[in-house]
Amino acid sequence: MALVGAVRAELAKAVGEARLLVVGAGGIGCELLKNLVLSGFSSVRVIDLDTIDVSNLNRQFLFQKKHVGRSKAEVAKESVLKFCPEADIVAYHDSIMNPDYNVEFFRQFTLVMNALDNRVARNHVNRMCLAADVPLIESGTAGYLGQVTVIKKGLTECYECHPKPAQKTFPGCTIRNTPSEPIHCIVWAKYLFNQLFGEEDADQEVSPDTADPEASWEAAEAAVQANASNEDGDIKRVSTKQWAKSTGYDPIKLFTKLFKDDIRYLLMMDKLWKKRTPPTPLDYTELQKNEINDSEHPSKSNLPGLKDQQVLDVKSNASLFIKSVKTLRDQLSQKGDGAELVWDKDDVPAMDFVTAAANLRMHIFSMPMKSKFDIKSMAGNIIPAIATTNAVIAGLIVLEGLKILSGNIEKCKTIFLNKKPNPRKKLLVPCSLDPPNSNCYVCASRPEVTVKLNVNNVTVQTLQDKILKERFAMVMPDVQIEDGKGTILISSEEGETEGNNNKNLSDFGIRNGSRLQADDFLQDYTLLINIIHSEELAKDVEFEVVGEAPEKAAPKPIEEAVKSVTNGSDDAQPSTSTAQDQNDLLILDSDEEGRSPSNSEVTLESGALKRKLEDEDVSDTKRMRTELANTDDDDEIIELD
């Protein structure tokens, strides 16, 4: 008992002296901050870029309706101080990606605790903690699922030791010509909103795609000529926004173009419909005469239940489309020339527009229409957030933190929270932390990757934005060519290398076998990049990272995968996120403690949690790897560009 008392006194002292950084003040963050001050932690810094929204109030209990629009970090601080007025809490309403929060900033902390909702920020905090050699406790939730894990340089896997599944995208020809799922129509409707009222993007065109490889070129050419001469709706092959402006955003003409003339145009591409059900054009005048049979969806007035959960009939969706176009047109007019609207799932006219446009397109392509509630969930990639899941995960974060402060980091676990008990009646399933991946391009002793691309087509701008920043999560990269001269290709100093942006890599002598050194001084991170020149990449693929497809990785031998299993808990990490956008969740269910996990896997993506389970009922244990997004806020993981 004396030993226990001594340990407790020592731990209490460590808790009182610890300096903590909490990144994120949303669903997990609110619970975590409350737990920390009630556990005796007196020095906490919390950072969050977001402001409070009404939709946060059902689970982020530190916030009230009067706080809507204010900084999450600031209000969380004010609320937590009511629990413990003597606590030293500093709030930053800012992005953790801000260069002000450099390696020296991170070094001042004893522990860093993530309560984030996106993959980009998670990657960055992971690198900053590695550079500062500060333990990081990573966490995330998605519905009933959750995960907590500890990351320590040289001791455990880092957050990026294994590649995350890419965020889901949809081919442009599918969106524009041959949608087969409701999500295709919803993405199309969001594209349409931007084309008409927002920032126009050539990659988000909604008009039929004559370059579709499945389409008949002869018929497509005939269709172009027919459309060009069609005076009904004044249709020409011009910018969607330009054409809409020329009509004064006339809602009837918009309806006719989008749901009648463009569909007729698609029907002329006869090869598209040899193995598919052809679409059926809609005529607005006929709709108003009730000549379209829509017995599957009753009229709005006869529908029971909550308004947003009703599935409207075609005529009601057409009326909603006309009404929303008028409202958005007026909003655009009030903003003045050159103004643009930004789509927001919580903006009623914008959501009405996407709902109506998506449903009309679903009907045209013989798909069951959806309620506004369902479309909002898909358009915003919303995963239901559950307050109790966040509370469980926040408690587990503190418990893992106490292990670290006790000097027992080797006893830390990756802990998972399951939707229902496993065969051993466990909701909380811990497993041993994995050691670092020797091939990790972040925490390895000499991070190195091989990238396959066409040096004659890839520009320096693409290398910077899509490869270094987007794919390898750098923030402020500097790149030099290892050519014996140290040629500077990209500089993080503004204006120094902007003249290189539109030049191809081959213009700088980069060829098959060339090596680049990319440095991010903010992250204290260096990555060596080996270039493989290839002219045989798939269409629309600008580059490939060689050897990083997780699906193709050989499974570890059972002996190497052995993990000890005890009572514990679980949490989910984000994407996409998204992330998506998106973040890896390993869920391990064991029938027998200490048994090795099988290669069963589950991949869940935020928004539409995608599951892939191998040999689910064959092994005594099930090892599942899950990609999730923390649902503190609604993550957008569908890539729309």
C-alpha cells in the first residue's frame, strides 16, 4: 500500500506539472478538456480554427445557443474554467497549420492530444510531434466506433506509417453522362450549383461529355450540331454560367436545358445505352399538367412525417427547383456584379437547389428519389455523431496520458470502441502498439519514396501542389535537384521560384532516375524523391507512388502479428477527409486474450463507411483496419474537383 501511495503522489505531481496541448475543441475536444481539468491538469493550451454552429450543440456540451458564431477554443476555455477556475488555460482561435506553431512551440509541451476531424491536420501534428519528440495521443470517432492510440518517436508507428485509402472520387463521364447511383446525381447537383452561382471550375462541368470513350463520336457530333441549332432554351456549347446569365437565370429555361435538352443530347450518344437503361427527358409543361405518372412518390401534401424526411414527387421537386433558382438568383443579384455564392449544406436555398436538381436527375435515370435529409447527409458526408462515443474516447485519452506521465509508456495500447460486444463480450478492445514501419516515408531514419510520372507533362506547380502538399502533406516545401549543382526547383520564399511553376520537370533536366530532395523546415522534415519516368500511366493519372497500395501489401506472418489483448476501449481516426477527408482505425476483436489477429480487415471511409471484411467467421480473432473521420464536424470527403 505504501508503494501504491508513493506512485499516486508521484503521478499527481506529474499531472500538476504537465503542460498539455489539445488540438481541436469539437465533440472529443469538449469532453477531453472537461476530463483534463477535473483530473488535476492545470496547464492546458487548446487550439481550434472553427466557430460554433447550431449543429454542434447536440454533443459539444461546453457550447450553448448563445455561443453560436463564436470561437470554439475561446468558449471551451470559458466553460471549462467554471469547472476549475484556477486552471491555466490558453485558447488559440487559429489553425494548427499556422507557421507560428513551429517545432519550438511543440517542444514546450509534455503531451499533445489530438481531437481533430481531418487527415491533413493529423498528418501535420504527427510530424511536428515527431520533430519535437513529444508523445502524441491520437483519437477519432465515427458513430458508435472510436479509437485511441499513442504515437512516440522511435517507439511506435507514427500516424503515417501506413498509407491511408484515397478519398473517393467519381469519373467525370459518369457524373455527366451515365450516373448509376444517387451519389452521382448529388455530386452533379453540387457541381451545378458552383457552375451557376459559385466559382466556375472547368473540372466541374455538368453538360454532357462528348469525349466519353463509350460515346459514339458520330452521334455526338450530330448532337452538337442539333443542340447548336436548337432555339428552344437557347442552348449553345458555352459556359454554363455564361449561358445562365444570358437568360437572366430564367428558371424555366434552366429546367428545360438541364432536364430535357441535355438529356435528349445524351440519348443521341447511342453507344452509351446499349447495355444501360436510357434516361427519360422531363418536360416542365407536361409536368404541370400532371401528365407524368409518379405513383411511387405521392404529392407533398399527402406525405406523413418530418418535412425534411419526406420524399417528394417529381412535380414537387420541379417546383422546388424553380423556387430555389429564383431565391439564389436574387441573392446573387444583391451581392452585385462578379459576386459568387458558396454552397453550404446548412443554407436552405442552396440545399433545396441540390435536393431538387439531384432528385430530378435520379428520376430521369430511373433511380429512386431521396429525401432532403438523406441528400444532405450524402452531400455533406455526414456521419452521425454520438455524444457517448466522444465521452468514452475522451476518457481513454486521459487514461493513456496518465500511463505516459507515470513513466509506463510501454503499457500504452491502441484501444478500440466497437458498435457491439465481440464474442468475448468486450466493447473496448485494446491491443499492443506496433513498432515503427521501417519503410515509412515520415518517421524512417531516411525518409524516401519513389514516384512514377511523365516528366514531359508534369509541371513544377503540380509537383508542389498535388504531390508534395496534397499527397505527402508538406506545408512549405523547398525542393532541390540532386544533380551535383543543387538546382533549386521550388522555394518556400514567396516569389523566388514562381517562374518555374508552369515549366515541365523535363525542362530542368529531370529524367528517369533523377532524385529530388524536398525539405519542409516548418515540419523539420526531409523527403528524398526518386523519379521514374513513364509514358504509360492511366488516363487522368498524373503520378503514382510506387509500392504504396495497401490492398496489395503482403500480409504479415501470424508470428509477426501476435498482439496481447486485454480489456480496453476504442476510437476512430479521420480522413475525408476526410477527408477526407480521412485516418486509420484498427479494430481487434479477440475470442482469446493473447491470440494473434487474423488478416480480416474493414475499411471505413467517413461519409459512407466502407467495409471490407476477409474471413470474418474463420479465425478466432478478427483484425480490421478502418478509415474514419472524426465527426465533431461534418467532413467532406468526396473529391469534387
